[in-house]
Amino acid sequence: MIKSYFKTAFRNLRRNKIFSLINVLGLAIGISASLVIYLLVNYHFTFDKFEKDNDRIYRVVSNFNFSGEVYRNSGVTSPLGPAVKKALTGIDAVVPFRTYEGDTKVTVPIVKKEEPIVFKHQKNIVFVNGDFMNLIGYQWLAGSSKTSLSQPYQTVLAESAAKLYFPKLSPQEIIGKRIYFNDTVPATISGIVKDIEQNTDFTFSTFISTATLENTNLKPDDWTEWGSTNSASQLLVKLSPGTDPKKIEAGMYSLYQKNHKPDADDKSKSSFRLQPLSDLHFNADYGGYDLPLANKPTLYSLLAVAIFLLLLGCINFINLTTAHAAQRAKEIGIRKTLGSSKNQLIIQFLSETFLLTFIATVISVFLTPLILKAFSGFIPDGLHFSLITHPGIILFLLILIIVVTILSGFYPSMILSGYKPVLVLKNQAYSGTGKTRHAWLRKSLTISQFVIAQVFIMATILVSKQITYSLNKNMGFNKDAIIHLSINYYDTVKSHKFVFMDKLRSIPGIRMMSLSNNPPSSNSTWSQTIKYKDGKKEVNTDVQIKTADTNYIKLYQIKLLAGSNISQSDTTSQYLINETYAHILGFQNLQQAVGKRLNEIPVVGVVADFNQHSLHDAIKPLVIANGIDRARTINIALMPQSADGTAWKSTIAQIEKAWKGIFPEDDFDYKFLDEDIAKYYDQEQHISSLLMWATCLAIFISCLGLLGLVIYTTTQRTKEIGVRKVLGASVSHIVALITKDFLLLIVIAFVIAAPLAWIGMNKWLNNFAYRTDISWWIFALGIAVMIVIALLTLGFQTIKAAVANPVKSLRSE
């Protein structure tokens, strides 16, 4: 019986090739989009699910409140971990660890070679003890957590790092070998662990014993300081079953208060929070380690996109199937006359839908790798499509086939199986129904398609408008034709940077240079609490700090509003403050701020506000200090580009030659500032690409649905069109008559889509401190695009119906 259903279904699909192709195409697009989004969402939501009792593992993070503004730090004060382990109960494991700061060079001595092998720019290096390895659950290939990280200068390597440094040796043969970190830290390899194959934010590959810090001169300055918080100092805890996280947070704060005695006039507040392990991959407030974080609202939005595209495919199928129903009316009548029950017909039509959906799913499986490749910039490196290694995909596809079959096939099967055989065989299947029977449902479905498509169109326009605004907004400084490069943090010769800059002064393609800790806008942030006393009150503010020479504001064309520029100095002796900080201190007249002292350092001038980060963030209070002793970033303003576009290339080549003369072992790595700023909006660029992709698919599927509805309408109104032509109606009049109804559907859809789009766009723009306007023309352009595309879709079929010979349509009357 089942074989008969599918055999008949296959014959019907083969007989109606065009309709079958359109249906399969619409469903394949929706299923492909759903599959790609499923892979992406599933990838992110499976992070750190493999750790034993992961729901009881937390990262301890710090919150600070300065003058009502909250600052967050993923680290904790270094002594907190040992104190918690000693004093608090209800915790099964206390695991402090410290990330290795700065760019790291790893040197591997080779006995048979005079020169050792050097690996530059190594990342994912961390100071840990055996408790960390046990908590995360590493699998040991050599060594053990009890002994491999108990002594100073012991190092454990992940298998990938071991193969990089010692490609021809087995894990057991690597044990006892020595490597050096930045030429100053020797380490003996005491263990090898297997790389974590599951999705995790703990991407560390080199583990140095914490004892290396505790018992050597490498101990950080803040190792015993309760008043200093560094994001490098991390703390994980595993709570006992039933322990309330709030209780542990309160206990940690009590320990902090007991050991940290702030100044009497310090009005800042601090607290600790237990961040669940499941939140680590999604919380940008505290950040992760090496991998980019995901955004839950974005993932939920992607799920909504997948559902919408899938619904569009299903709606499209329903419209096309019902449009084609008239051609199957006699078949249904004969089947019923020969004894087929309504249930058998429903199963027959559902089997046809299942077969179409199955074919569409197979096509989508082949399309998915191509889509993943097309969006490789947005797809994480760890996301791979494989039916063999990810059996969950097969289950997802099976569920998807069943759901789509029911959504797409149930309504058409009920309509088709409900025809009365007597009326059908007399060519009266639609007798007495009028053109409105079931039309409200078909039109409602079409309106739904237009609503989704128009929301996508408007959202795409708005995101592009915000990106353009972000890239072109005046940030308060010049960012064009400026490159910057940083000197190795571990370079111990302080004069090198000045010798290098002296060499650069002889290069004609350089307009100006400046030495600083970083450019005006940077992902790097250095801040501290600065006090200001005016005799009556004291203002404590967390202030961002930039160190720079006297050329800094000249090179970047930062406007000086009051006072004078800072003078050249190795140590900090003068401050420039920004306009925002001057207002926080209570100065409406900026000139009044000049001469005031902040932490006993005089303010010599006030500069105009500029954006220190992306437009997501508001401008913060800032000081530019003149102490350049530790400044390592060289900012270079280039001369204008030549007509043939070779001037900058030549100048940069000369800069590289000078660099190699001073820093022969360091890579020459420069960046254009405007390109750095553009990278702030990589996520928005990805969202824009995905929206463009979703919009094109939504429009395409909607147009297929529109085509189905116009075919249905022209089929229903064939005789009406014939009569009108006989009575003298022109082709243009008939085309306008048919088209008018569909344009009305688009207008109705616009009325629904406009407020929905406005709400969504406004909510998304709230992520930006500085945002573009939601202009009226976004909505006008959205409906205009939809109308133009709809007219192009309608044109062929309506003109074809209007020019048909009326004799043929009236012959049966």
C-alpha cells in the first residue's frame, strides 16, 4: 500500500515537472538555510558542556562602581583564590590560574643544530596547577596532574603544541625536553595532554606550573596586592551541590573587605560575581580567552530567520499546490468514484509532499557545504558539516522533513481530498464557491510572505546605513593615511625606539611621527582611579589613560580647546584632559580646568572629545599623559598617496628596512588605523551579509508564492477574462485589474511590516551609543523594492492571461 502511494506520488511529480521544480526549489532553500543556522546555533550552544558537573562551575569576575558608572573585569585580585580556598565552605574546588601576558616567543633547543628553532607569536599560554587540569578534564597522554605541574619551571603541552615543537617525537619521548619562553623563562616538559575535541573556550595549549610564578623572580607585582585587579588573574570555582552562589559572592566580598583597606576618601564600590560556565561564551562584558564570543540575541535572531525562511517555503508550497488543484480535480473525482476514502487521499497527498520534502532535503545537504564556504568569514573555524561525525544532524533533518511535510501538505491535502466527485466530473468543482472560497487563507499566507520579506528589506537597509554612518562619522581625530606599529614588549633596550624613530625621520614619505601607548581609538584600554580635590569636595573617577609625546595631538589633529599642549617628557608631569572629563569635574568653562591638579599632576590643556573605542561605546573621561618612558607604539602619518598608487608602498618598504636594522629578530607588523577602526564593525558587516542573504532568499521564495497565487487567480478567472475581452476590455485594463489585487496585498503587508521593522531596528540600534536615524525613506524604499519585484513577477503571467484567445476560454460555455 505504501509502495503504491509513493509510486503514484512519483508519477504525479514527474507529470508536473515545472510545479514540482518550483516546490522543491522553495523548500530546498528554506531547509538549507535552516540547516546552516542549526549548525551555527548548535555549535555555540554546545560550548563547555563536556566538563563534569559543568552546571556547578563558575568563573569569579569583578565589578567596580565609580561615580555611578559600572566597570567590569574578568579577573580578580590575585590573593583572593588562596583566601577563598582557606576560609570559605560549600566549594568543592578553587582553581586560580593566570594567563601569560604579552606576545610570547618559544625557543626549542636542538642538539644537532647550532641554531635553536624559534616560534614567534605563540598564544594560549597559561600558568596553572594540577587542579585546573582536573577541573576541565584533560586526558593525559604522558605525565599526571599530581606531579607534572607541582614544581617550578615545569610545563605541560597539549598534543597540538607538542607536535608543533617536536614533530617527530612521541609524547613519552618529549618528556624531559626543555623549551624557553621569551629567552628568559626555561621550562622542562613534564606532561602531554590530549587536545579538547569538544567546543570549549579553554583553548590553552601550553601550561606552565603556577609554582614558576610563586617561587621565582617572575612573580607579578600584584601577586599579593588586594587592591589591584588584573584580567590576567583568573579564578574558577566548583560549588558543592546545593550551595547558593549568592552566599559565596557575599563571602568573597567579606574576605576582600577584611584584607583591603581603601583610603577614607575612596567612594568607589566593588563586588564579585560568580559567572556560570554556560555564560562564559556569550558575555562580552567580561570577555573570554582566545576565541571570539557569541551573542545570544544574534543567535536567537538567526533562529527566527530560519523559521521564517522555512515558513516561506511551506507557504509557497501551499499556494502552488492549491493553484494547481483545478488540474487534479478530475483525478480526485475518479479516485473517489472507484472507492478511495478521504483518509486514503490525504495520505496520498501527504506522501507526495513527503517525497518533495525529501528531495529538497537531499539537495539542501549538497548545498550546505557551499553556503558554509560562501560565509566562511562568519562561520567559526571549529564548525564543520559532516553527517558521519555529527549524527545529530541526521536526527535534525528527519524531524525537519516530518515538520515541513505536515506544515506544507496538511492544508492542501484536506482541500484536494474534500472535492465532491459528482461536481468534479461535471466540471463544477468550483461551482457556487465564487472566487473568494479559501482565498482569505491564500491571501493571508501571501501577505505573511510579504511582511517577512519587507521586514528583511528594511532591516538590511538600516544595518547598511548604520555601518556607513559608523565608518564615516567624525570620531574627533584624523584616521586617514596613518599607520602604527608596536615595539616588542620584551625588548629591554629602551633606546631602540628612539634610534628607530631617528632613522624614520630621513624617509621623505613620512609627514610626522608620534610615540604613544596606543592610537586614539584602540581595543586596548588602560585606566585608573584619579582624584580631584577643589577644597570643598573630592571627585573620584575611573579615567582612561593614554601616554603620548607632544606630536600626538598634532599628528591626529585632535582639537585643543583650552590651555596648551603637553611638553616632551619621559615621566608623567602633565595632563591633557578631554571635554567629558572636564565636565565631570564640574568645569563648564573649560579654561577653568587648566592649572588644576589631578593626583598632584597639573592639567595643562583640554582637548575635544574623541571616540576611544567603537561607536558602541560612549566617550569616557580621558587624560593624555606626557610620560613616554613605557610607550611602545609608533604612529606614522604618511604623505599623500601618489597618482600611480606606489608612494605608500615605497615608504612602508623603507620603514621595514629601518625596522630590520634595529629589530632583526622581530616581525615587521604595521596596521592602517582606518582599517583597524573598520574591524570594530566586523560583526555588523557579517550581520549585513546574512541579512542580505536572507532578504534575497525571502524575496525569491515570496515571488514563487506570488507566482502560484497569480496562476491560481488567472486559472479561476479565465472565463471572466474571456468575457471581458469579448465585451471590449483592453489588455492593459485586464492586466491592471488582476495586478491591482496583488498590489493591495503588498500595501497591507507594508502596514503590518513597517511597525514591526521599526521596533526591531530601534532595539538593534540601542547597542550603539552613537547611531544613525531611522529615516522615512528606509520604509519607502522597502515597499518600493517589493512592488517593483512583484510587478516583474506578475507581469509575464498576467499578460499571458490577458492576451489569451477568448474563444478557447468560452468554448465550453
